[in-house]
Amino acid sequence: MTIFELNKLNPNPGIPYLDYKKGEIINGKKVIKCKIYSWMLKDKSNEDIYVIQRTLVHFLKTLCVEGITAQLYFDVVVLGLTDETQRPKCRICGGELTFDCIGHGGYPATCSKECHKKLKHADYLKNDKMMKEGGKHTAETLKKMSEATLRNKPWEDPEWRRKHSEHMKNFAKTPKGKEFYKYVGQKSAEANLRKSLDTNKPKHLYDSRLYKKGVYHSDVYNLDYNYDSGWELEFIKYMERDEMIVQTRVFDRSRGIIPYILDDGSEHKYLPDFFIQFNDGRKVVIEIKPNYLLSLDEKVKKKIEAGRNYFKDTKIQYLVLTDKEMLDHNKIRKDFDLMSLIK
């Protein structure tokens, strides 16, 4: 459908509808609603209806005449256009603009990042105060900007992050939380698998597209294993080999939480990857990490150090496996022998 075709249904073509949006308080929060007019509906006997702005696209597809999109709605109802040539152009180069969404004002001011930079520079030159002070803000302005940032981006407040982290940890322990994270893990694994099959991009050992997250059910051990990388999944499959099954009594995700402290004094907790108990009584905790992180990432260094100290005087061996000795092109090496590494 085009603007011209939609205006055939419109009783007031070329005139913007000023009442297309309103705000309501629902459950103590302000919600923006958009009006779907009766002349747009499939059933013309119905009256105008208001729907929540973020659900507008859904209702345009289900209740309205076929072909009405959010862009057409914005062009005809909000801007009052009668032809595609009247759509807003880039303020810098006059090029075509890509429609964003109604919540973001429909069309952006510029068509590209380059034009956006030029626009910002032009606005800067028009501001006499900024030109006079060389772009420096006063202390009062900086304070207001900081307060606005915390309102719009609460995650930048350390106290908010702490409370949010505690809330998510508690949520993850509930049945609903476990189901949610299982679903997210499966979807993430499917998305990563699709990306890994993309042959148009080169792959290498540390390509992020090869990393996977998800849940793997082992019929051998009758357990669901949550894995955080494709390397952990490879290790789970390695433990399902016949030569490992006959020697293994328990193979599970690690349950013990290890505390550690960073250089800045902040306290953290760390959960290793796997726990294994063999038929001969030997017990081992496995941690799988990329080899390059052991020397570059300070947080990983602290985790490994805390793990070694935690199991130092116990009968449980703490073993760190890296891609250097375990993997060959992201697959378990043919000559990899776990039992030779265990004391």
C-alpha cells in the first residue's frame, strides 16, 4: 500500500491528526497510546480505538486494512503527507531517510553517521556560549548532566547494579527463572549455530561466532548441563566416550562457590565448570579457559588463584584446561588424555 492508496480511505487527506497520541497512567506508570481510526479498520462499523504505542505495529497488522505499516501510519496520520516525495529528507545532504519508529519521532535528522557528525558540528557553531567557552561545561551543567544520566541510565549507578544483581540471582533460583534461562540459553545456542554456518565470513580460533550457550541433555549421565561456551560442550561430549564412562562415578556441573577479591578490594564469587569423581575415588574440579586469558585477563588470574588456594589442602584436585592442550580447531584433540593430567 502507498500513501496515495491510504489517503483514499482517509476522510481528511493532507491534514495531520493532532489527537493521534495521548498519555495514560497505568499501574502508576505513564503509558503512551496511539489512536487507530475507524477508517483504517477492516470492520468499518467499529469506533476509533487507542492501543499502547509499542503494540501499534501488531494491531495495524491484525485489525487494519492489509498493507498499513507503521511508516504509512506516521506519514498520513502524524505528518499529513499525500505523496512519498513529501517525506522528510536528510538535513545535511538531502538524502532519503530510513524510517525508525513512532516512539523515536519517525524519521531521524540525518541519513548516515557522517551527516550526523556534520549536523552536530553545525549546531555547535550556532551555540555562542559553547564557542566562547571552547566547549567546556560549567560545574552546574555537569552536575545536571550526571543526574540526568542516572535517571535515564540507572545501571550506571553502582547501588542500582548491586540491587539488580541481587534481584536477578534470586529470580534465577525460582522455577520461572530456571525456565526463562533455559529458554534463553537454547535460543542463544540456535542463533550462534546459524552464525557459525555462515560461510561468507572467515573463522578463527577465537571467533565469537563459535561461542555457544545453552543446555545439553546427556542420556549417559541423565543430566541437563548448562554450558557457557562451545568448548565446555565439547568437554561434556568427551566425557560421554566409552573410555571415560567406565572410569567415572559422578560427572556434574560444579556446585561449590569460591570467593575471591580483586585488586580494587571488591569481593566476588566464582563457580568452576565441572566436578568429576572417578571409580577409584579421585575427585577433580575442572575449569576450562582460553589460554590467552590466563596471562591477559586480571579477573581470570584472580579466579584461578582463588580456585587453587581453595582446593589446596583438600583431596580434590583443581585442574585448569585450556585450548592449548585440549582443543584442535575447536574440537577435542585425538591425543587428549584427561586421566594423564589427574593425580
